[in-house]
Amino acid sequence: MTRAAEPPRRLVVAVALDTSVIKTTGTELVTLDVKRLIDTTYEHLDVRWQVPRIVVLERQHQMVTDGLTLLKHRAHLEFLTQQKLAALSESNVEERVATFIAGQLAALRLEVLELNAGAIGWDALIEDAARRRGVFKGSDNREKGFRDRLIAETFMQHPNTEPDYARRAFVTADPQLAAYVTSRVGANAAVAVLNSVSELTTHLGTLNSQLQEALVAILKPLASEMFLDASGGGLFLASGVPERITAKYRDVLARIPDGAPRRELVGWSVDSPTFIGLLPGRVTEWESRVVSLSRVTRPDPTGVRTYTYRFDDDISTWRSPGFDAPKLVDKYGTAIGSTEGVGLFGGSTGYEEQQETVALDEVFAVRWTAALSGERLSNPGLRGEVEHIESRGLQWGGLQSGQFRSRLGKFNLG
């Protein structure tokens, strides 16, 4: 009797996620990027998705905190709706968040890694905290350092129980936590410590395609230049990516937040591409993140000031060094490769109408392909539809990363 052929063995990869790569809005447990990756099917991989218990508790605290902000406005909401909102209480918010998280863990097939507190070397942990070593180094937030150490301990307590060929990955956007876990992992080639969901996507795509990681590292800068080169050419403009985004997401790009009379498109930013995998016929698949850069402006609450001034204001400074840095083109498609700025000079008594300007960017995912021959790529082309991933920025009152305040208005130079 002939035995049926056994199905090909799939590589088991256990992926543990830190809070820093799943944190998102107060109405979702994980980011859209993480959801998209969990929903990805790999022909040669069996991916097991995991979160340490302390990460679940952190997200629960963050979501409850966001929800409790509504309580501050309950009286106003009751006035507007003419309804009593007695159900809107702290205990109800906590219960609702706990129920939602439990449902999300099940729906996303996220395994919760429990911490065995008795297996922790508490004496060593206490000494590291006192001496500011590891995750405690250079941080005044000792609570965060303690939480990070528990996350690391949880990951180390759950080695693969699969055969020797199995792999593990720990993903965190926190450099200190990544460095500490790397030091604990040592030279174990079966464990990867990754710094972003993009790195994880490339890692899984490389394992699934059974390509050597060294080859993917060679291909990545080639793919970056192929999508958008230093002169502003490449697939990005040749295939009309800005026009496709504008046509499909016109309403998203035109959205004006409350309190802002206008929104201005500044240009486009293109991140270094992420390797997705290898398609039949030795065709590589990539994803490039394209960001529509815009500014929104509102009257500044500080109002109008009168004073004697002398100033040299740089409206914005952009640089684009190296293939890994975001590449910038203005709204006409012209590459910005060096400092671009606008300066105003002068000195007199006058008045100034204050306005606050912040960034409001839209992030899009563009899938594309290129043929692979040896260590070279050719014949690039778009694959599928452009997808809107998120809006980011827009934090009025106080400058955050990527934001700036401009001073616009009338000046008396007499």
C-alpha cells in the first residue's frame, strides 16, 4: 500500500509583540499594520502571534484612560443629547474595555504569554534598577523600566517548544528594550530582535521566500531607488502614484479639522520599501509607504502681539540623506535633496497676527513588484490598489515631533 505524501513541513515562527508596536487609538487593541500582518497567509511559515501579559495590561490601562476622558464631558453630552448618560461610569468603561480586549485577543489569535514571577532573579533585577543598568539606564521613568524588564523576562521564559528548526522574534520600537533583549538572547541565530512592524514584515517575507537575508539586504536599496530615485524619477511618478492617491482618496486629503480654515498640501514623502516576499516566476513583492504631507492652520489662541522684532524664521528644513531616510518631492514632483527654506529678515515696530500651524499627514501603502535575476531587479510595476493606512499629526497646542509653528500676517515696516 502506497503511503500518502506528507505535506511539506512549515517553519514555525513565534512572534512576541511589545506595547510600542501595537499601541494605537483608544478603540483598537493593535494597529492596522499589525492586523494586516496577522491576516497574511504564508505558504512556508506557521506564524504564532503572542503578547506578554504585561503588554495586555498596558493596553488595557491606555484604553481605559482614553475612555475616561469622556466622563469629563458627560454633563455637556447630556445637555446636547437631552439624555441621561448614567451608564457612562468609570466601572462601565473598565468593564467594556476588558470585554473588548478579550474579544480582540480571540479574534486575532493572540496567545497571551504569562509571567512566572517566581522564576525571576529579583536580586539581579533590583540591583539593575538601583544601578540604572539595562532597561533602567538613562531613564527617569522607573515604572516604565520595570514594566519593560517584566516584558523581557516574559519573552525569555517562553522558549520555543517546537523542533530545533523553529524561529522566534521579539518586536519592539524601544531601543533600550531591544538592546536588553538582544543581550539576553546572545548569539542565538534562531531568535530575531526587530525594531518595527516593517522589519518584521521583511523578516517573515524573507523566511517564507527562502531567500538569504544577505540577498534581501542587497536588494532593499536597489528597490528604494527603483521606486523613487534621488532625482525624483522611478515607479512613484512613472506610474502616477500621487495621481492615483488623489483620485481615490480625494475626500481624505481634503478633510479639514474643526477650527482650521484651510489645509495645504506640501509634498510627498516616500519611506524605504519593505520586502513582502517572492511570487512565482522569481518576482519580488514590495510595499512602499507614501505620505501626503500637509499643513493645517488655525488662529493661535495667543492672539495679536505688538513689539519690536528682529527675526530670521526658517519655515521648514527637509533633508534626504541615504536610501533609508524618507525621500521628499514637492507637490509638483520635484525632488528635494538639500535644505529648502524661506527666511524673513527685518527689524521695526509692527504687529503680527498669530497662527498655529501643525502637520496633518496621510499614510498610504503601495504594493509593487520587480523581477529578480541574481542580485538585480528589473521591470517594476504596481500590484493591487493603494490603501490608506492612517492619519497622523494634528496635535494643537505645543510642538510635537514633525510639527512647527509659523508666524504669518501683516507687518508694518515703516
